[in-house]
Amino acid sequence: MSTLADDTTPAPKAPSSVAIIAAVAVLTLIAAAGGWFLGTQLGLNVPAGQAAGTGEKTRPAGADVPSGNVVALKPILTNVKIPQDVWIRLEAGVVAKPGEKISDELAATVAGDFMAFLRTVNLMQLRGAAGLEYLRMDLQERARMRSEGKIEKVYIWALVME
């Protein structure tokens, strides 16, 4: 029978600092090589750019860049229909179609229409990103009808509910 004193197996040694540094260096080189490889493979599909100042300046397809002048509406503060004790503050702006001008009277009319619409909204309709997108689309449709097509886009800059 063996006793504990007779057990002479050496205790495992901690890895040396040289081994740790070597392992980190090897992993760093592998990561750098992988990044270089992916960069070159993805970079092959990018067409070469034209020299600055040459060629026509065109809008990229699907660019969300306003093409007309932007008019900021005064902040709208009202309560929603359900529940009536919830207040909503909307800060928005409208973009006119190219060549169109939005007068102060038209901006005030659109803001008043937005307030009338917000008074009919249920709070549950404004939940989440989809609710915010539906609100923007509804406001954009109302602005186009109210302006007889002069307004191209509606931007919601701030929406606070209390």
C-alpha cells in the first residue's frame, strides 16, 4: 500500500511566459492574414473610381437625399385619443419637391393637419419601429394631400410620449 509521502508525481507547471507570448503572436498573425485575405477578396468587386471633378454627378439609386428645400414645422403638442392622459410631442420637417416652395401658411396648415391626425391616434398604433414607420407614412400622405403634391417627404426628428 502506498502512502501520500511515497507519491512522487511532480505538480503540473504553469505555462511559461515565452509560450504564452508565442501563442498570442501566432494567433495575431493568423488573424492578420485572414483579414488581409478577406479584404483583398471583397475589394476585387469594387469598381475603380473616377478622378475627382470628372464625369457627371448623379444621385445613387435609392439614395434618401432630399432634393428640395427642407422646412421645419413648429413642434406639435397634443394628447392622443386612447388613453387620453398621454401627451405626444412631435417635431417634424417636410421636404418640398424640386422647384416648389412651401409657404409659411402651408407649413402651418400641414402642422395643424398633423395635430388633428395625432388626436385620433391610439397609443398602441405607435408601438415599435413599425408603428413609427406607419406614422411617418400616414403623415406623409396627409401632407401630400394638404399641399396638393408640393411636399415630397416628411421627416420625424423627435417623437416623445408622456
